[in-house]
Amino acid sequence: MKLISNILTIFIILCISIATYILYFVIDNLLIQILGTIGVILIIALWLFFEFKRPKPKELPTENISRFVLLSPDGEKEKEWHSGSANSFLIGRGTVASPVDIELGDSQHGDLIANEHAVLNFMDGTWYLEDLGSVNGVGLRKRGDEYTLRLKPLTSYKIDEGDTIYISKAKILVR
């Protein structure tokens, strides 16, 4: 798309240059030169108007999130899950019949975690967190915030690098 825009720009500049040359070096009639100059100025003004008015294509943000780190109560890393090319992570206490992507059943507060507690979804270059209706809830503390937000069930919340996710009492750092 950018190549087409550049070619069109070069073509318009070339046409204006040829029209200006013809107006001032080929035609001897002053009235035609004045009208031609006004026409060239209008064409340039319209072109510039549409060139700068045209919306620039949006670039998807580059997501910096590459892993999710389960922290122990003293802040040490217990487990780590890499996002890689995944676009979804089911968080909970998995069973043989219902496995999860982020297994928290064996963490310190595993008995407070539902089988399918929460989900992380990657859409349009952004990660979102959603509580799947768990009894003990999901919390989200945005990087730099003092307070933890308790998520409404079945509502998506944008997460960023440096945020902290609370699955019941388990603490997951977003990296």
C-alpha cells in the first residue's frame, strides 16, 4: 500500500512539473498562464489536503509479554510458563479428565483454586484476563498501582507487562 502511495505521489509531482513547464515556457497567453497557475495551486492544495487527511494504517502493538511467573509467598519464582506462540492459557487446578495450561493445583493455596479458574487470551496484539466465575475470584494489580482490582466474572481485562495476577491467593507476575 505504501508503494502505491509513493508511486502516486511521484506521478502527481511529475504531472504538476510538466504542467508548470508548459504554462511558463510553451504558452505565451498571460490569461492562460494565470488560470493555469491557479489550477496547479488548487491541485497541489487538494493533493496535500488528502495526503495529510488520509488515516495512516494502524500498526498492531508489539506485545512484550513473554512469560507468566508464579511467585512464592516470599517473592521467589516457583514456576514459569512461556507465552511463545500460544494465544490462550487456561488457569486452574487441572485433573486427568480436564487438564489446564497453567497448573496451580500444587501451589501453596491450590485447594482454593477452581478446576477452570481463569483464562488468558491473546487477541489483536494484546493479552486479556478473564475470571471464569470462580468462587475465590481473580485479582489484577496493574504495574505501579497500589490496589488490586477484583475482576468481574466473564469480563475481559487488558493486562500488560509488570502487572500481577492473583488467582485466589496464588500470585502470577506478568513478564
